[in-house]
Amino acid sequence: MNDKPNEIMNIQGRNMKGKINVLDRSLEELKTDLVSLGEKQYRAEQVFQWLYKGVSSFSEMTNLSKALIQKLQNHFSIGLLAQQQRLVSSDKHTIKYLYLLSDNNIIECVVMKYLHGNTICLSTQVGCAMGCSFCASATGGLVRQLTAGEMMGQVLTVNQDIEEMGWQPVHGVVLMGSGEPLDNYANTMKFLHQIHHPKGYNMGWRNITLSTCGLVPKMRLLADEGLSINLAVSLHAPNDRIRQSIMRIAHAYSIQEVVEASKYYFEKTGRRVTFEYALIHHVNDMPEHAAELADLLKGFPCHVNLIPLNENKHSSQKRSHDESIKLFASILKSAGINTTRRREMGLDIQGACGQLKTAYLKQV
């Protein structure tokens, strides 16, 4: 894992013409860049604000001089993404995008329409190294990290598209697409600070959710960052034996360590942790598993989000029957565990992580 964002940017943050993706630059970095080009620092704030309004070119920045616009065009690109495929669900509430990066890698993201605002589920890596048995994202392994600008590019490019549909801009972000955000820690943190910046996108911390499969040291490091974002932990099992059979990361960190790190996050931030639990038929969905999970989480003010497994061609595992899901939920609720069943969106457009990308790559 490379936690040096500037080194990553130097390799991956330039387009094919050698220009730097300006979305990879923080406001302070942009100030330094423009001073080096003979400009005043305040010009960086103007550029920064324009970027998060969703402009496609520097020429749209109408309060800049032609000379400055030319300098920007010579040194930078605006890293919006090239759409390869776009699928809209039958209920018109979910859109899945396949995007081409400047190095010809492919990523995907999903935007979901809710009454309280539109949420984007974005990717943080090309591929994934975690190797969870039920996830299509991990089938090709990890290709590379995404930069902060490539994460931001997903948000801004989606906004341009949904605006044409009459939708409001993205209101919330879920880092729950392809990749493990905490395995790309430095770039993920940079993205979070940039999307939160009051002179940029200005998204509230509480509108951001980060999902992790349980990288315990990085969970604790995130807790110490002082950000009040929501944390979702992919638990998917009530004990180490089952968890190790479906999640490679479970061989590195025990389920007790994951829960303790979650409690630490709650203590440091005051934000209730959500445990994601994908219900797999005859693997982790029996009444005794629910009782064991309830015992594991007893006394911890957390939330359990039950997820009927989204089956894919890369795994023989099957989703639990509805009766089993209802019984599992009732056992947790009876034990005082706050529990919901995730609303299923985008099933008809290969909504789960990695499915659309895998199908697309087989065609090309």
C-alpha cells in the first residue's frame, strides 16, 4: 500500500499529454502552483471554487484573465471521466456508470436517488486486493490506487449527467464501490478533505460514509483524524471461523479486534458504527448465527444492516431466503440490536460492485 499521495499523483495524476489533473490538488497545493506560475495566491481560490461548480474547461472560468487561462491549460487538465457505459434502473432511481481513466483502466460508480438527496457510491481503487469470496470487485485483484482527483472526478462527472435529467447534484457520498478505502488511506483522506472544504464542494461530514472490510490499524487511525464521517464495517459473520471462510482479511484481524476498533471509533467520534452483514444461504444466516452476532454486539450502540446477497457469476454462494432474513432480523431486534434490511436498488442494472465492469471487459 502506498500512502504517499504526491508520488501517486506524479505517476497517475497526469493525463496522456503529461498534464496534472487539477482535481488532485488541494487548495494549498494549488496556491503554490499558481505562485510558481507568477500569479497571486487568491487566484487559486477562484480556480478552486470554479472546479467544484463542475466546469468542464478552464475557459468557463469567466473571472480569470486569458493569460491565466492559457497557463492553466498548459499545465493542468480537469479530470472529468470518459463515460463508457450508463445503465438506468427500471424505477429510474439508480444509475450505474462505467468510466474510462486516462491510463485506460475502467472503474464504476452508482448514483441513487433518495427523497433526502442523491447519493453516489464511488470507487477508491481499480480492482481490490481484499479477496472477499462474494464480491465481484476482487476477481481481478488490485490494479492500482485511485487518486483523490479520480475520486472527485466521479462526483463531478456524475453531477453533469444527472443535471441533464433534472436531478439535484450529489448530496451524499458513500465510499463503498470497488476497492477498500482504508487500503488507499492517504488519497482517501485527501479526497475527504477536498469534498468537505468550505471553498470547494462543501459537503458535510455527516453526509459521507466510508466502508471498510476491517483494516484494524487504519480504522483506529481514521478515528484519530477527528472527522465525524459515518463508518460502515463489513462484518458478514458472527465468528472468526465463518468470517475467515469468506473474507481474506479475517486471517489478519480477528472479529473481536474489528469490533474493538469499531468501539474505539465510536468513542472518538460519537458516530454510531454500522455493521454490514451480507446474508449467504446456509453460510451465515442461521438462527444460531443471529444469536451469536447479538451476543458479540451486546451493549454496543451500533446498527446492523442486513444485506440479501447480490449473487454474481463469480461465486457459487446464494442469497438467503426471505424467511431466513426475517427470522435473522427478528432475533437481533429481540436482543436489542438496532437492525434494518438494506433497500435493494439497481438489481436490474448489475448494481453490485464490480459486476458491470467485469461484464464489459468480457465484451472488449
